[in-house]
Amino acid sequence: MASRILRLRFLASRRGRHRPTDLVRQRRGHLSVRCDEAWFREQSRNGSDIGMRKIIVVTGASNGFGRLASNALARAGHTVYASMRETTGRNASRAAEVKAFARQHSADLHAIELDVASQESVNAAIAEIISRNNQLDVVVHGANHTAYGPAEAFTPEQLAQLYDTNVLGAQRVNRAALPQLRKQGQGLLVWISSSGTRGGTPPYLGPYFATKAAMDALAVSYAGELARWGIETTIVVPGSFTKGTNYYAHSGRPADAVRAEEYADGPTADISEITLRGLAALRPTDADPQAVADAIVEVIDTPFGSRPFRVHFEPSDDGAAIVNGVADRARAELLQLIGLEDILKPTIIG
Amino acid sequence: MASRILRLRFLASRRGRHRPTDLVRQRRGHLSVRCDEAWFREQSRNGSDIGMRKIIVVTGASNGFGRLASNALARAGHTVYASMRETTGRNASRAAEVKAFARQHSADLHAIELDVASQESVNAAIAEIISRNNQLDVVVHGANHTAYGPAEAFTPEQLAQLYDTNVLGAQRVNRAALPQLRKQGQGLLVWISSSGTRGGTPPYLGPYFATKAAMDALAVSYAGELARWGIETTIVVPGSFTKGTNYYAHSGRPADAVRAEEYADGPTADISEITLRGLAALRPTDADPQAVADAIVEVIDTPFGSRPFRVHFEPSDDGAAIVNGVADRARAELLQLIGLEDILKPTIIG
């Protein structure tokens, strides 16, 4: 391969730093240029991954933010593995859509079988990606299930199931992918969290928020533990969107119908209606989940070491950005106090 | 029974509201008086539970905060079920200690078999308590396991196990206890959270913090959903203490020893030592976990409807109080905005 795609946001200021051979694409202030391979090799030796085409795996790419992100990343010129389970079963049409999208946009986008509930499946998918590309740059943790209803009406088994998808799934993917990323001495984890874990916390999303709070906490811990291995972390924090993400439509419902009815008939009878109506009223009608996908593209195209620790998208302005701002500051302060301020940023391993 | 124990913090201001028969105990500004039963019945009819002896179940009472809290609550005059698993097995000596403590302090304290990992065991224990007392006033969620090590070196099964104890355990107890509390139209849930979910988040506690963040999120959701049933919530947020709680001593360790060694030999080699030394240096040497137990007593003795939503104990001043303050404010604001401000406080059901 004689050249690679380079994407730069501020081409003018970086004109001296690369040798473009031809202009590929210009979109939303992004200018993509084709550069020769030697320049990329030099950048890579210098520890920079600026503008390089990344090898990316996105989990939960059959729908929601995972789907939007994998499409947006592929259109931006990256090699993207849109991972999902049952690519030959109930997601066969989604897998076909991925193929069609790739053809239509001349994108390097591939559906790949990966069930986050199975370590074996995860291992096979990650191994396949690494064997095809000899590297893996970015993991986007997008797999996510939701649940809606009174917390008391969910069985412990339902809570365990939700934790399995939203948290243990990421753990399985990390355990499969991180040895490669650590070996490379450079990589990026993007976690799709939720504003509900830190912001307004409306009723009837308890079991879901519990898993997202856990995922966010795990992401924060991983960030510090991986920094010296040259692995960067960005936590994307979306709020609730009215369209595109099926926030409630595909939500799990309480298995204990008797208990759920007690809440529906009791003093809490109108809680659900008030909550859904209230949240809908707070959301701007033009809140578009595509903005979350576009932000993920931007994060990945930001130079290594300069990426934001968090990016928020709260159409309802539910306060999570402020809460997380204070929390991340408290974390930074503690790490400084105990002499670990270096793990606030990934080490550049030359 | 002709009289009950009444504990009041500000006796002078309440002198006109009760009929003390004799002074029982004075300690740390608390004055305990024996009042006649008729007065208590009247208070109860008025929807007040001020100063009444409560029927309390504490989970995880074999050690840590659960143990300290159950002893402190029993000494304060409440009927306390110190629940733990294996009361005839490996915790037999702990169960015997409970009995000895009860005798020594003339306290109404009982060890009871309750394994938070088993719905059957939980159901049996809660049913036994209700059948003995015909009521249950307070549940203290104290069951807690810790884990220490690089997140990547823990298997998903270990994370699931930790979630089972720290989160699903509380869910099982809630599902057993809440129907009774809702029927009574009055009750209190006390959740023992952790400052690590919102404060400094030092490394190597990721899987543990994930479960505590989840537990805290679930507690917040339950608080709103239970308020109209007359059930109050207090979340107690301790930081790390050097003594008495076995914070690290009994922690789970990563099952993947190979992965753990990579972290111990790699660029992260000194992270653990720096973290433990740094945290120890930040902690005041006189940080006493008994303060947490005393605070739980105080919370329970505070009149219904006036209890604090959170109580913090951070010997290291790790910032969780500030983060939670902002988060709880964001929650209050959202509930007000969507017209659910009433669920910020429990309804007094007359």
C-alpha cells in the first residue's frame, strides 16, 4: 500500500507536517487528503497517530449509537468492524445493510459476529480483526440494553442479565483486545456511558442506570490503569434522545408483573406517565443522536494524548456534564495528591 | 409491655411532647428516656415514628460496617436482626458473639441466617422477622465484598459475583421486605454506598467501584419510586478507613494471575504501592469506622420525613460529598422540572 487516508481538522495549521498527494474528501470542516506511506511511518515512529486511518471495532453496532458510530467512522475513512451477534440469524438483514452501506460509500466497513455475552465469541472476533489487520487501534463499547419499570418489579436475574450486556460485555471485549493494545503501546477505548447515571435520574430506570453507573466507574478505573500502557480513554455521555436510539421502545420490562401492577395501581400510578411526558417536554425536538456518532469520529481523529476524557450530549441538559465535571476534577485531585498525576493522560510510548 | 425506649437528641425542645417515666441513658448528646406505651401508640396513630424502637434488619452483619451498625443500633434500644450467612457454619462464632453482645448489653439483638445470594434464604429470613414482630421498619443494606487488582485481570465471572453480593443482594432483600414496608405505609432503607464511586477513584478498585456505583444508582432510583409508599431512603457514603472494616485485607484478588503479573511487571509496576501508600497518608490515623455506625443510629432516630438523603464519612476528604451534592441537586432539579418534586421526600401516610 503506497498511501493512506489522512483526515485533518485544521489543515492550514498543519500544512508543513505532511505530504498530501491528493485531496480525497471535504466535509463539515474536515479535509481528507491522501498522504504517502513513508510520512505515516515517520509519524508512527514519533508516537503520533494523527490523522491515520484506524482499525476500529464497535460493539452493539446492530442499532443505536453503535450503529450510527460505525457508519460515521467508516464514512470518515477508517476501517470499521461493526460487531453484533447473530449476523447470520436475526441480525442477518443488519449485516446485509452494513455490506450495502460499505459498497454505497466505498467504505472499509465490515459486519462481524461478536456476542458480548460470550467470551469465546468475543475472543474469536477480536482475533479475526487482529489477524486481518495486524493491529487494532480503537474499541468503541457501544453494546447496550435498556430496561424500564419500577425497580422492585425486576427480578435479580433480570438485573444480572442487564449487567452482563452493559458491563461484563465490555469486560470481555477488553480482556480480548487489551493485550494487543498494550503490546502496540497505543490505543483508544471509547465508552458509551449515559447521562442518567450522574444527571437527573428520572424514575423507572433504576436497573439500567445501575449498569451504566457501573460501566462509567469501570471506564474511569481502566483509564488510569491503562494510561501508562499508552492507552487513552474517552467516555461519551449521551442523554436521552427521542429518535434513532430506541431508548424505551426496545427496553426490557419487569418480569414480575404482579409487582409492576401494584406500582401501576398504587400511589405511584401516574409516575410513569408524568416521567415520560416530562422528559419528552424537556428534550428539544431536533435532538439528533447522529451528533453523538459525529463526536465519536471527532474524538478518534483527535491526536493521541489530546483526546477529551469525556464528551457530553444531553439534549435535556440534565446536569450530568456538571456532575461529571466535578467528579473528574475530584479524581484528578486525588491522583495528584497521591503522586499518580501521570496516569491522568496516556503515556506516549516512543 | 408497658413502656418503650425513647431516644431524643434535643430533649428540652420536646419536653412537652412525651411523658418520660425514667431516664435510661445519656451519651454524646443523646438522652434516652423510658416513655409509657400509650404515648407511643398515640404518636404512631399520628403517623410519627419519632423515638420509637424500630424493628431493623442489617445485612452483612458478620463484619465491617454491617457489624458495627447492628451492634450500635441494638445498644441504642432497637430490635436488631444481625443477618449473615452460615450462622451455623463458618460464621457460627460470629453468631455466638452476637448472642453474647446482646446478653452483655441487655440488647434486643439477634443473629439470623440470611444469604443475600439466595432469594430463598432472604425470603425466609425476612418472613421470620415479620412473623416474630408483625412489622419491619428499617432495612440496612450492609452486605459488601471488595476486590483489589488491575481491572483487566478480573474475569467476567468475578465481576458478576461481586455484583451479585453488592447489588443483587440488596435487590433480593428489597423484593422480600418492600411489600411489608409498603403495606405499613412507612419504612426506611439505609444503603451503605462508597465514596469511591464518586470521589477520588484510586486505581485497582474498578470492579468494586463498579458495583458500588451501581448500588448507589439503584438506591437513588428506589428513593424516588418508594417515596409515595411512605418509604424513606438514606444513603450512607463512607470513604476508606484504616481499621475495623478490612477494606483490602479480605478483598477478592484477580483470578487471572498471568494478566495481574503483566501489570505488576510492566509500566504499572509501582501503581499499587503508590496508591496504597498515598491513600494511607491521606487518611487521618484516628479515622474510626464506628462513626459510620453511630451516624446510622442517628439517621434511624431522626423523625420520619426529616432524614438526610445522604450522610458522608470520608476520612481522606476525597470529594465524594461535593460530587454527590451536585448530583443530588441535579436530580432534585429534574424531578421538579418534570413535576415530580413530591417524590424527593417520602409521603406521610396517615
